[in-house]
Amino acid sequence: MHSCCAPRPYLALVKRYAVKGLLLVCVLATVPALRAQEPLAGSRPNILFVFSDDHACHAISAYGSRLNQTPAIDRIAVGGVLFRSNFCGNALCGPSRATILTGLHSHANGFCRNGNVFDSSQATFPKLLQQVGYQTALVGKWHLESEPVGFDHWMVFPDQGQYYNPEFLTKQGRVQKAGHATDLTTALAIEWLEQRDPNKPFVLMCQHKAPHRNWLPAEPDLGLFRDRDLPEPATLFDDYRGRIAARASTEMEIARHLTLHYDLMVPPTAAEAGQLGELDRAWSQQRARMTAAQRTAWDAAFAAEDDAFRRENPQGKERVRWMYQRYIKNYLRCVAGVDRSVGALLAWLDAHPEVKANTLVVYASDQGFFLGDHGYYDKRWMDDECLRMPLVMQWPGHIAGGREIAQLTQNIDFAPTFLELAGVPLPATMHGKSLVPLLEGRDVAWRDAVYYHYYESQATHRVPAMYGVRTDRYKLVHYYEPQWHAYELFDLQKDPDELRSVADDAAYKDVRAQLTKRLQALRQEYGDDTGTIDPAFSLTAGITRMVAADGGVRVWANAQGGYMLKPLTGEGATTFSTSMRSLAARPLRNGFVVLAAGDNRAEFVRAGIEFGAKKLVVSGPAGSKSRRDIAIEWDGKAAIELVVTVNLAAHTLVATAQGQRVELELPTTWQSVTACGFGASNTETWFQDLVVR
Ligand code: SGN
Ligand code: CA
């Protein structure tokens, strides 16, 4: 369902605020572009950037939500502008944030998937603003692994952070604060506003954890939506027909993948408590973080519903419906907290009119989210529900309000916009375009398509890697990993819910050809050569890039267990050798040599180095069950020579490196080695050519 594409909700909003007397400026409901009085470029406003995590447009009333009201966010939209077609370039937290900071798509800023480490030596808009006299501050969720750089002040959650009584990392170390993450982040933002230097412009990034999974609302919001069922999306029971097969193997279905305790907050029975899964155990830890009073409020809010659920024990579709209601209500309760935060910040500005007069207020979120659409929660796909990012901005007196901007905009545009407003020349390498002309209501030539590239592949939720292009009418997606190698094409006008791919429909042959060309041109324009795999390798998975370099090959794997193989025949005793070295900023995982027998190349053994743990490891063919490892001495930098000897008569594989040796038993069915190759996990690894002796 695309409630975020509903007709303009402005008139209704304008009426509501006019009645309440909240909106003092003159609101122009359906006015076309209006010229701002003064040029915005170089006007050096303060920038109050309020940002949330996973907040979908279709959970914002200004975007036409059928589910909830977000009066404070709407107030920004009414007094300012709403970007109707704003998209992310990679629907995931860390990548979207890295893009916002740098104005670059993921492949160029190096942060392709969560768990990558942001290279903070790059140009970011906070750094550049700092250099021209801005005060810069960041509070709340960061999630980029390296320490924030370019901020005079920062106080961020470690990793994803906690909702209740969270810890914060600061320049001075770790502190814990009592309360809910959303309210604390707001309070920290206001605290900073109060004590900043009033003589300098500022950029304040107030970044919420909410409404990220698992959805733990603050106490004041626990009572919302108690008395009614919320509307279900039309596609709650999607059967995934008419699209690629991977749709059905994705692990983000409300029905199959939301856990009862961690996600849906139903306390375990005594019997369940003895056999909790990993996530459900985490839920117990989260409860343990709450104070007694918080826990009492929490339990009281859910007790009656939980009892009814246990008593009635719904099954089949009824159970899915119940799960949807529990999920969406807690999600929206978390959204209500975020909206309250926006309201508090706007109220602070109202109380400080001299600051307000110079402040651009922005509300956005890192990507969208499935709200039961297609039976899903989470994001990652290129579907509009998660591709869209909310974006509203206001600067009364400078940006004509009550307008909707229809042009295709993207998170690559944020940094160029803030820089142009501050009068900083844009680094030529930035991919984004400044939104200033659109804010000024100027009639300018604009882009006709946005680019997308998602990498996480076989990690959490198992969504295939993909890149694609979206225009205002069509969307073409290429699932480029060899195990999928498929396309989807959607006609958004005829099929706004994206239920039927017309990639192979003869009627769309020309459209597909044009979009393919457009997609290639965008990849070229942005310099994205990731997602390109050398066809010389016959089987690959989870590898996003490989290039020949320094007499070897650099393999960039943004997933666990990425590997590629090439045909080879070896009988009797065969020895392979190579050198490898981790090139990643943080050598988390490993580099390994992969060997397969017969045609079933999903069955392989591997021998390699775990760079982080400093271990020599062998395992396979049945995954890691047969794993053996031994510690090695290594300075963390030098190349390591690995020698692997396979003896098919003795059914053994022996790996040696740095003077250590590990052995693996091979299946007796292995008659010959038919393929070998390199593999890597979550890292960029350099391999010297494999030599067969
Ligand atoms: C966690 C969540 C996932 C979510 C990712 C990424 N699981 O792993 O559901 O997709 O974060 O989200 S949870 O059990 O920890 O809640 S992101 O917004 O940070 O990219
Ligand atoms: Ca997110």
C-alpha cells in the first residue's frame, strides 16, 4: 500500500493548524513554486537536523498516513516544504548516514553495509561547516563504528543503543542516563542549544534510535492505540508471486520471523522461558535494564492484551493479524515519541525567536520501512516503502511554506544543500546536488532518475544484493549475485504496490532497454564498479567486487562467507599456495581458500586466516561443524603465506601458515578437486594468485 502517495494532505493540515492557532505564518496551501525573498546560498542559517531511524513516510500524517498523527512533523511540513519523492541510495542505517555526511553513494564513501567502519578522514558536511565557523554537535544514534569526527560536541549510543536507561559514548568515556532514549536524546539536544555560543551559527544533529526494532516505546506512549485496531495494509498476505523467488525466502515476514517476546513483547510462560532463542533472551536483558517503576508501567500496559492472547491463542491468519497489530502499535508508539521530540525542539525555537529566525529545521529518517506491507517488517529492498525517506524542512521567512517538492531527491543531496546554505564550495567529487534551487522554488533542470545499491546480501534478513534505478514512473532492479541473477521491473503507475514484475513482459521491452541504459549510465556517472564480478569465476556469492592488483586479486566481500571458484582439476595429492592480507580498516573476519569436488559447488571446504582472531582455520564441507583452528603469530599487517595440501587418497586436507598446522578430514566421496578459489568475509582481502603444485 502506498498511503504515502495519497493526494496532498495540505489543505486539511493547514485548516487544523489554523484552527489551533499554532501556525502563525501565512500558509499557502497549493501554491506552486514561490521565490524566496533572498538568495539562500551563503545565508549561513543554523541547521537543526532531527533524524530518526526506520521512520517510513507512510507513518507520517503529512505524507498521508492512514495509521497515525504526527502533529509536530506536520508542522514543519506546513510551515515549510515536504519532499514528496525523496529516496535513499541503500536502505540501511549506517550506509544512509555515511551518505548523508559525505554526499556520496556507498561504494564511494566505503560504508556499504552495517558493520563497516566509517573512514572519518573523508570530507563530511559537519567537518566543512566546522571549518567555516559553525559550531557542530551530534547527539543520539551514530552507528558508524569509528568515533565521530567534525563535531565540537558529541554524545552517541554505542552501536544500536538501548531504549531504556541507555549508555552514551562521549569524548570523556561512557555514561549511562536514566530514562528513555528518545526523551534523553531530545534533552541532550536542548541542553546543548542552551549552552552553545550564541554568536556562531550551529549545526545540531539530533538523531533518534526510535522507531528502530525492537520497538520499546517510552512510558507516556504505552497507552496509545489501545482502544482500536489499526488498518491493515492491502498486501499483508502477499504471496510473492510475480516477482523473484528470493522474495519468499527473505527473513522479514511478520508471520514467520517476528519473535513473540523480543519483537512482540509477550512475556514467556514458564515452559517457554526454559528454551528461549537468542533474540528472546535479549528481551529478558532489556527488561532487566528497566527500573522497577518502568517495568511496572510496562507490564500494566500490556497485561490484559497478553492474557487475552494466551487465552484465545489465535492461529493462522488471525494470529498474523494479531502480530501485525502488536507490531504496528509499538512501532507507532515509538514514532509518537519522536514526534514529541520534534514538538519539544520546535517549542524551544518558539521560545527563542532570535534563534528561530535563523534556523533551518529538517526532519528526516535514514530509510523507510515495511509496515506490514508485503507481509514484511524491516527494509533493504528497493520497494518504495523502504526506498522512500521522509524529508521536510522549514525556515519561516526564508523558505516559502506550504509547498510540496515533487522532484526526485536523494540522501546524497543533503550535504551539498547544507554546504551551499553555508556558502561552502561543494567538493567536486560529491554525487549529490544542492536542493537550494528547489527550496527557492526555482524552475531548474533536475535529475530524471535515482540510483540504488544494496549490499548486505546473505546477512540478517537475507535480502539479495541489488542495484537499480527508479524514475518517476518505473523501477528496474538487478539482483546481480550469480545465485539469483534476475531482474524486476515495475510500472509504478499501473502497479503502485509493486506486485507484478514486467521485466519479461514483451510490452515493456523498450522500457526495459531504456532503463537498462539509464542504469548503466548512472553506474558510470557515479563510478560504481561494485556489483561487477569477473565472469572467469564460475561460481560466486556474497562478493561485491574483485579487481586484479599488485600481482594478485583484491576481493571485497560485504557479506559473511563470500566466495568465488574457478574450474580446476587435481587428483591424488595436490598442494595450493597463496598469500593473503586483510585490507579492511578493521579486520573483522577472514580470508580463505575454497576447494570443491564434483558439480555441487555449494559443498566446499575452506582453509584460511581469521585476521581479527589471528587464527589458522579449516572447515567444511558441512559448514563450520567440522571446523578446526589454531592460533598464529601475526603482526596484523604483513601478508601471510598459506599452503594447503589435499590428499584425496588419505582423505585429508592440511593447511599450514606461520609455522602452524591444522588438518581436516575430507569426505570419502571426494575423488578429485574440481574447483578452487578465494573467499572472504566482511572484509577486503588481497590474495596472491593461487599456485597449484
Ligand atoms: C538489527 C535488527 C535488524 C535490522 C538491522 C539493521 N535486528 O540487526 O532487524 O535490520 O539492525 O537496522 S535487532 O534484533 O537488533 O533488532 S539498521 O537500521 O541499523 O540498519
Ligand atoms: Ca535504519
